[in-house]
Amino acid sequence: MTEGPPQPHRSRSLVGGLLAGVGVAAFVDEAVFHQLLHWHHFYDRSTTDAGLVSDGFFHAFGWLATVAGLFLYADLRRRNGLLRTAWWSGVCLGLGGFQLYDGTIHHKVLRLHQIRYGVDPAPYDWTWNAIAVLFLAAGVALWLRARRTGDRAHGRPRVRTGAA
């Protein structure tokens, strides 16, 4: 059985990027705001011990998302089906989507935690959500570009054959 030319996988590239973006956003949030700055835990409505346990589960979730995204990336590369623009679109959409979800649902609706305590949270909330919207806008722009360019955004450069 002969294989045809490699087929790019736009949706799989997007999903792999989404998972990697969510994982990276979770990792940066947990490492910077939970561990380094000590501004909050994932769940701050109980004891510090409960907050630390929730951070552990949150950290595991972030790494699982990252590993799943990287497995998809490696599989797409192996099959020569990676569309880099779609991948980076997914990364930006994952980063922005996670951050906007965290800033609206976790911070305001469920009140699991705030970005920072003991200060007016409004500037932090606005900055957090504005950065999320910028990532989402970049992700949408890259997705539109990936849809428009098709195979030209393929993960590996094309080899020219014949005389120029």
C-alpha cells in the first residue's frame, strides 16, 4: 500500500495547541502567582493546607494538558501533518481562553480566589482579562490565517523540484 502526500491536520494542530496553551497558562499562573508571589492558591475559601492541596491538583492538570498537547504535536510532526499556524493559533487561544475563564469564572463568579488580596483587585482584574483578550485576538487572527493559507502553513518547508 502506498501512502499519498502528507495531509495537514488543521483541527488536530489547533487542538494540540489549545492543550499546550492551557497547560502553559496553568503552569505560569501556578508557578508565578501561587508559588513565587504567594498571592493566592487555587482554592482560597478554606485553610492554607487545603489551598496547597488544590494547587497540587491544579499543577497536575496543567502538566497533563501540556503533555497531551505535546504528544499531539509530536504525532503531527511524525506524520508530517502539523500546521504551525494552526498550532500557534491553538496555543494563543488556549492561553487566552484559560486566562479569561480564570479571571471571570474562578475570580468573580465562583470566587475560588482573587489575583491578589489586601489591595484593590480592579487593576489586577482588568490587566489579567485584557491580556487574555489580546491572546484570544492573536489566536483568532492566526486561525484565520491558517484557514486562508492552507498547505502553505505546513509544518515542514516544501522542497522545490525542477528548474526555477
